[in-house]
Amino acid sequence: MPIGIFDSGLGGLCALKELHRILPDADLVYFGDTGRTPYGTRSPETIMKYAAQDARFLLSRNVRAILIACGTVSTVALNALKISLPVPVYGVVSAASREAAASTKNGKIGVMGTGATISSGVFEHELKLINGSLTVTSVACPLLVPVVEYGFADDEIAYLSVKRYLQPIIDADADTVILGCTHFPILIKMLKKAAPHINFVDSGAAAAREIAAAFPDNDGSGAVHCCVSDTPASFNKTANVFLGEEIDFDVERVEIEKY
Ligand code: DGL
């Protein structure tokens, strides 16, 4: 049985890539809600509704577990999905928080995410549960998702945006930053340029390592099936930005409102 992965759009492809690398024999089904992205600017009620539909679609494909490769859904809807779904569900918060808490030297951690993620306070809560003495500086970065989705990750616009958003984190002397939105690892070059002394934790990749450790035995063929709610053509155009290579995955369009 495959492992299901979903994101509001294409950011979760970084997690898919990491999972495919660690478990090359696992069959994977990816759903990117390209027709309704972004989620990060929406209300918790809407995010919950969309996330439940995304998960129900993956269940219809007989997945054995679900990775929510989206910071926004992980922070707003993880608990509700864990309670209501019949398969194990993983989000990006716990694995990334553990990696960040283990890597910081000075106990000062930054979190970058969408507006919905930062408003939820979930990363901060999780970090404090791991170690109550950590200092956490959280910054909502709403401009970064469109910068990535529209292909400006290597542009000066990206550099100026990440520099501006990193400033309060640099001022707070954080040595470790959680990229709490799965789109942000695409900006790693610019993030490193703006703050070379900071260790950036990729939350999607951390979660992929967590689910891979929980499901090490796979007897699939390593098939990767991608599904989107907008046209497959737009997926193909943008997917390479996330995967860092030309892909030739089978891409299917899904009527997500039916689920
Ligand atoms: N990939 C989503 C996340 O990790 C960001 C995009 C969105 O706002 O939908 O939060």
C-alpha cells in the first residue's frame, strides 16, 4: 500500500523527494491542491475543510499512512485529522521542532511560516514542550509563498524579502531557524546569503525522515503518482522548481470538491 502525501500546492514536493530518496521501494501518492492554494492566508475553518477533503482523497487511493507536507495544515488541522482518520497521520511540526531543539547551541530558535501557522503558535508550543528554556522568535512571511510559486526564488526580490523577514530573528540572536512552511526550503540559497551563521531546518524533510522511520518496510516499486486540483500542465511547469530536476511523473487531475 502506498504512503500518501499532501500539501496546499507544490511545496510538499520537497518532502516527497526526501521520502522517495530514503524509501526508494515505497509507492507514493502525492496530492497538491494547486487549484485552491494558498492555504496560509485562509481561516482555520476553511483550512480544516480543505485538509479533510485532501485526506479523504488520499484514503480513496488506499494509502497506509498520510504525511501532511504543509506547515499550515500541520499547525491548524493535524489533531482533527489524527482523530478522524483511520490511518496514521504525520505533520511537520514535531520532527522539525525536535531537530531544531537538538541543533541550537544558544537556545534561541526562529520560526518562519505562513500567517496561519504563526498565528496558531503551534511551533512555539511544541518547542517549549521539548525544552521550556528555549527562546522562540516567530515571523509570519506571507510574501514568500508567491515569490516561490511564481518562480522568483533566485531573484533579488527573494533576497530582499527573506532579509526583511529574517531581521527580527537575527536581532533576537537565534542560531537555528525552522522553515515552518514547506515552500521555504526553495529559498535556501537566499536565506543562507542573508544569514550565513544560521542553521535552517527544513520541516518537510524532517517529517519525511520521521514517517520513513515509522514505515521502513515497503514492497512497492517506488512508483510516484502525483495528483493536482488544477491543470497538470501548470504542475509540470512549477514542479521542477521544487524537485530540482526534470520530472516525468504521471500527473492526474482530481475534482477535490467531490471528496
Ligand atoms: N506549503 C504551505 C505551508 O507549508 C504554504 C503555502 C500556502 O500558504 O498554502 O504552509
